[in-house]
Amino acid sequence: MLPIGAGMDWPMIERLLGLARAHLGAEVAVLSDISDGRQVVRAVSGDVGAWVVGVELTDSYCLRVAEGTLSPVIPDARREVSTRDLGFTQRHGIGSYVGVPWSTADGSRAGILCCLSRTPDPRLGQDSALFLGMLAELIGDQVNSPVVQHEREDIGMLRDVLDERTLRMVFQPVVRLTDGVTVGYESLARFDLTAFPTPAHAFAAAGRAGLGVDLELLAIERAFEALPDMPYDTTLGINLSAEALMSPAVQESVLAHAGGNICVEVTEHTAVTDYPALNEVTGRLREANVLIVVDDAGAGFASLQHILQLRPDIIKLDISLTRDIDADPVRSALARSLVSFAAEVGARLVAEGIETRAEHDKLRTIGVDFGQGYFLAKPGPLPLRPFD
């Protein structure tokens, strides 16, 4: 076992990780910190050649478990729909996985304790997660996480943003590919905070602190302030998680501005646990002429579920599908199928992340009508509205 950090009872943690491996029959046990969408490995028991202490991971199972978008128990990662196509599965040859959160002695969420093997293990089940959770609690009693103080500082900064309403918005045009006419603008939040590498990190930190809905509400309120300056015959897109959409305050704010050509883009910041309840909300918004948008089409199972359950008015092609579509016949074929699907269900299709002329021309050729991306226009202030 290779530890990182100081002031911790590493012999005890070593014994607990070894016990986890032995009880679950796993090849590796890993203890990680998770903060702002980043995972840092703190301790490893087992095959340390594949899991180096101190390494930072950005696309792991643990991050998805922490976000609530992946089951904590995966008996067969190569057959499970949610994991079989992930790059993490392929790179590390994952066969089975169990992961549970761990917290410090004061109850602050710190990271994930997980066990992995290269082979599937059909014996893994809920009892495996319960056992690992018991060990995670014991480990938490021994560890003072270095991320806890950082997270407290982050929470303080986010509370200042909410109190002082210092969040600002920029707007990225949505363009009709046939003639280059701007038909709408997606509002995007920006923070003047160096603590967060990207806005997504700030929203993730707010979610962990229980401030996620408050921050999303502030973002749409700041976006709605731009409605009087919107160019004629354009829509204003706002981003909301399923959790935020279930908030009465958020619903009231959206409905209060429903006459302003609003598009609500349902993000994947939080997992959808009750589609019927969410559909009731989107139904009320539609009755008020608010359009429903689902993004990340083509990126995986979650976006497909969104499309099938929410029946959106607008579908956005994920940037992973748009990127290099001019040179990749597989991406092109999938995009064509989504063009046909959108036409069949009466939805508009928008390609995100267009960055080259070749991508633009290919998307236009295969029938995608609208697009966003740096090739078309970067996020920025709204254009000046001409005098009436």
C-alpha cells in the first residue's frame, strides 16, 4: 500500500483496505478524495502498478458514483449499459466495481472508497456496498481530508455570489446553418472566482453544499434580465437540472417570463429519479409555450433516456458526435439517424461544438438545421438591439 498525506493512521487504513479486498475478492482497493469534479487517489492496496497514489482522474466510475449517475455496484462492467462503452472501462480493463462515499469524522463528504477487479464478479450485490460502507466509516474516523477546508472556503465564496448576485451571464448564438441567421441564444453562467476552473466546477461544488438549486435560480434570473435586450425573433435558452426544475421557485420564475420565447435545456447536473413528476412540470411549461430541450444526444444512455421520457421540442447533438464528423463515417451515420428521428417526432436538431468549416458543411449536408460552436460564434454579450 502506498499512502499520501500526513497525520493519519495509515497502518489502520492499510488493514481496512486489505480487509475490503479480501472480503470482496477484489484485486485493488482505492481510497480517493473528490472535489470540484476531480478525483485524487490517496491510498491503494493491491496492484499499485495500475493505480498510482497522487494521480488525478477525471472520468472514473468513482466520479460518476459521487455525482449519482452510476450505480455503486457493477458486477460486470463490460455488459452493463452504463459502463461498457466508457473509456475508463477500456483503458483499465475493468470487470467489476464497488464504490461507496466516505466522509471525515465531522461528517464532511470527502471522497470514494472502491474495490475493482479485471474480471466480472456476479456475487457482488447490495451487501457488498453495505460492507464497504462500514469500512468507509471506519476509515473516515482515521482521516482528516485535505479537501474539507477547501470545500468550506468554496462554500463561503458561493454564498457570497448568492448574496451579492455577482454571477454574470454570456450568450452563445444558435445559428441556422443554411443561411447563418441567428435564431436564438443560450445563456451561460460565468464566475469571477479563481477557485473554480470552470463554471461546471462551481455548480458541482454548489450541489454538494446544498446550494445547487439556489445557484441555478440566480443564473436564470440573471439571464431573464437580458430579455428586453434580446434581438427580435430569437429565443433565450436557459439551463436547469431536473432537481432545479422540481423547485416551485424555479418554476414560478420560468412561468413569469414564459412570454419571452424561452427554451429550457434540461441538464444532467443531477440524475432524474422521477420522470412522471418531471413530465408534469415540463407539461405545465409547454402549456405556457416554453420549449423543452435535451442535450448530449449521441453521448450515451442517459441522454437517450431523457429524449424518450421528456419528448423534447429541441434535441442537441453532443459535441463528441459533432467533433470531426466530417472525417468519421460512424459519427456521420449516427447523426443522420438522429436527423431522421428528429424529423419523425417533430423536434428541431441543434449541433453543439461546431469548430471547423468542414464540420459545419458536413452537418449541413446531412440535414442538421441549426448549430452552435466557436466556428459560428463564441459566447459573449448580446448584440446591440436596433432602435424600433
